Amino acid sequence: MNQITLHKGDLPEGLSLGPVIAVDTEAMGLNAMRDNLTLVQVSSGDGTAHLVQLTRDYDCPNLKALLTDPKVLKIFHFARFDVVMMKRWMGITCAPIWCTKIASRLARTYTDRHGLKDVAREVAGVDMSKAQQSSDWGQDKLTDAQIQYAASDVLYLHQIKAGLEAMLEREGRLELAQACFDFLPIRADLDLAGWPDEDIFAHS
């Protein structure tokens, strides 16, 4: 049975989640310059999920310390978005990072379906509902459906990482994936500096 705890403003002081955590965020939209970051979810991979409903002043020192701790590996799915939102609204650079979407693109080259729902179904055998993805994440009181949805986005990432990591190692692409993960904070800086869509490596 999964255990989900919703915290207002910050994680409790002294909470220990281990050396590898799963992380996700919810926001009011997909535009980092416009849409507020409203929720951060973390899980240690043991069936527990901690959801932090952020205040508009983003005064959350315990959460920030966890997300920037160099000794704690953070697993995301599509880390580019989450890292950008954290940099924009929380003022932090989240690292080190392991991104299951990048891993899926590098390992699962036999498909073009790399969304979390599809990856979770194949790699972890989990069917996830995405019904609450576009709901109002800025409201003061989240619904039970929103809370369950937000938690599900982090509860299975450790299992997904393990499966994808094995595939990457088998295909000889683990080092390439790691290089991509290491670049993500710079990719976030490029997004925020005005190069969100342009391929700076392109010839023209």
C-alpha cells in the first residue's frame, strides 16, 4: 500500500529519503516564464511519496537543499521541463540528474512512444492514468484525484530507471545517456536565456 503525504510549503526538517530519489513537478502550464511552479513530488522508491505544495515566495529551504544535494541522485521523466521550472521559480540548479525520457529515447529505439504512461507500462508493468495532467494545480486544496496522480508520477521511477539502465548497458549507450543527463542544467539555462526551440548545433 502506497503512503502519500502532502506538505504545505516545505518538506519537514530532518526527513531522510536516501541517496536516490524520484522527482516530478506540477505547474500552471508549460511556459516557464509565465506559469507558476505549484507542486514538487519526491519519493525514495519504497512506496512512499511526499508532495510539497509550494507557496508563491518559494520559501522551502529543506526541499531546495534536497534537490541541490550533490550526493542525492534525482530521477525524472522529462527532466528538462522540471529543471527549467525549478531554476526559474525556486532559483536552484537541480543536480545530479537521471532522466527516464532521455534513457527511453536512447534505449527504446524501436518505438516513438516515450511518454511516462507508455514507458511505465512496458518497462515496469504499471498502468498509469494521466487524467489529471491538465487540471488546476494552483488551487489551494488539491483533490484526491490530483494527489493520487501526482504521487503516481514518482512512485515507479526507480523501477523504470532500473529497467532502462539495463537496456542502455546492453546496447552500449549508458555513457552517452550520462553525458546527456549531465548537460541538462545547461539545457535549462539555454531555455531560460531564449533558446528553447532552436537547435544551436544545427548548420543553419
